[in-house]
Amino acid sequence: MGLFDRFKKRFKKTDEKEITVEENSPEAEEAVEQGKRLKEALEGSRPIPVEASSPSPEIENEWDDSDEITEDPFAKPVGRKERKKARRAASVEKAEQPTESKKPITKNPMQSTTGHGLVAKGPTEIEVDLGESATKTGGRVVMASDKLDRILEDLEEELLSSDMAQSAVEEVILTLKATLIGTRISTTKKLEVVVEKALRSTLLRLLEAGYWDFDKTVNTFLADASPVTIMLVGVNGTGKTTTTAKIAHRLSQQGHSVVLAAADTFRAGAIDQLATHADRLGVRCIRSQRGGDAAAVARDAVESAKARGEDIVIIDTAGRMQNKTNLMEELRKVHRVTQPHLVIFVADALAGNDAVTQAVEFQRMLSFDGAALCKLDTDAKGGAALSIAHATGRPIVLAGIGQGYDDLIDFDPAWLIDTILE
């Protein structure tokens, strides 16, 4: 993708003496200690996503609470510098808080929005390396310097221009700085190699979330009872209907009987589009007239599947902007009457930072279990993919990599990082 090529080349062209000091010198010892302090501060100040926290005691179900909408999600500080200063100030303030004042995440990441257990994906591919495996003897030690700060500032600008969320960019810069300072390099371990390894670890850390296996989770649900209900949500035009068809194909290929619920009764042609997919896939589609009650369609699909002993119901909902009160309430109604086992947020990788904003607001108001990221094969920047899991605390579970029914794969963080760094 080329995003980090410029960053790595800057390090390759940098004179090591500009950002390193001799091993065993007082400056090297101070750099090692500073690196440790930065790592400790980073661990202590790592923000806990609001969406991943437990709901307040008076709210039993995040989907079924009142229809009060939070402040305008598009309101932003006046400028980038002010926004950057505010976030850095908040990070410093949180880092200085006593450890005991930081509340742990109490919501089980391996539990769906309706209380069903999710099957963890393992062994996890995310292994965070904060420099502990670096060369222990000989060579030089990376130190804090103006040169290092300038390179990281340039990287920050590039990441922002790649549509990464501001919070994700801050995370990358802080983690990368903590990783590099105090790291030893030698004649056998060049600076650019250490930097690339640190960058990979940093990006993998950014994607940390409660990853769960889609197929195994569905099969576990089926072992308890059927039908298993999967609800797809998202804003307009992200590819929910196509993703619905791809999931239906995926599960049908595994031998499951699938029913589609055309609960998008708002968009012109949505019902016919889903019905066409159903015909091609050889599955049933429950539908009504345009303008019908979406919750009634979803409920009828579940009841019909239950009566016929079918395995899976996939509910295709209408796209809506996350700040529209009445439309979001309609989604809550669909959720109330069907109590889906899984809620999947469908995002468009090409939407960049807008996709991240949408995911954060959907998660704040409705809560979902995982994301399906469409058009990942055409995302030239990678900003959305790198930001959604970090911003919401929920993993990207599925990835759309083409137009065919088979072009839906399990999302692999390591694969994404390899793609970006190649």
C-alpha cells in the first residue's frame, strides 16, 4: 500500500548517531529507563472504550433503552492542532492517575449483545512486542531526540491523511515511541529492521479486540437451539444486502438451511434485490411490501423458520444515519422482537474515517458484536480497518474481498498488517 514505505525509508536514510547513543553510556542507560517508563505509562493510560464498558445498573439491555440520542457525532474541535493537544492532554492526565483509580473492563468481550457466548478465535495471531526481544548486548541504543520526534510527527500526518481515526493515530505514535526508545540495535540488527518489527507490533496492538470465530459461534448456537438469528446493521450504502447474501451462501455451503428476512422496507428495490439473491442461492426470503413494518417482517421470518425447523435467519435491515432518532428506534424494535444471537455492523472500507465514526456511534447507541468490513480488497489506505476495532472495542470478524458470493473471508489481523507493510 506504500503508506509506511516513506516512514521506513526515513529511518534507513537516518544517520544512526542522530537517534542512538553508545551502549553502556550514561545516555544509553537513561534511554533504557525512559523506554521502560513510557511503556509503563502507556499500559496504565491505555483508554478503555466507553462502548466496551458495562452498562449502568438501571439499563439492562443497551438496545432496549430510551431513544435519547447523544450529542451530535459530527461536532468537532475547531482545528486539528487543538484536537491533537486536547487528546494528548487527556492521555497525560489519565497516565498520571493512580493505578487503583482506573476501572477495569467488566463487560465480557466473549458475550453477545443478547447474552450468548461467543467462541474465541485461537490461538490468537496478535502478539505484542514492546522491544523486550531486542538485542541485549552490543551496538547502540535508540534515544529520545528531536530527529525521532520529527519522524514520528511526519508519520502522524501521513496516518491522519490515510483516514485513520485520531485516537488510533495517537495510539500508534505513543506505542511506537515507547517501543523504540531504549531498544538496542547492533551490526546484525539494523535500525530499519528494528523499526519495521516495532511498527508491526504496534499495528497489531491497535487491532486488539475480543476476536471470535464466526462459524464456530454459529454452530455452538445451533447446538443449543434453532433458528440462530443474525442481524446486520449499518448506514446507507455500505453493502449490507450483499453481505447478507454472502453470509447466507457461506452458511448454506456448510449444510445449514437459511432464511433471509427483507427488513429493509425503506430503500427502493431493496426487497427485490434480496429476493433475487435468495433465488440464486436457493434459500427462502420472507418479505412484505415497501414501507411495511420491518420488525414484523423480521419476527415473521424467525417464526416461519422455527415452524419449519430451519437453522439460520439473517435479517437485512435498512441503512440509516446514526444520528436519526426515529430510524435508530426502528432498529431497536427489530432487536427487541427478534433477540438476535449476533449483531453484525457492516462498514465500507472505502469510507475511511467516516466508517470509523459510524461504527463508534452505532456501538454507542445500539451495540454490536463484530464488524464485517466490505471492499477491503480495494482499500488503498487501510485507515478504516486499522481504526474500527480500536475505536469500538469490538473485532472485525468478516472481510469482503470481492463481488462473488465466495468473497467473504474471516478477518485476520496479521494478514492485514502484512498487506499494509508489503
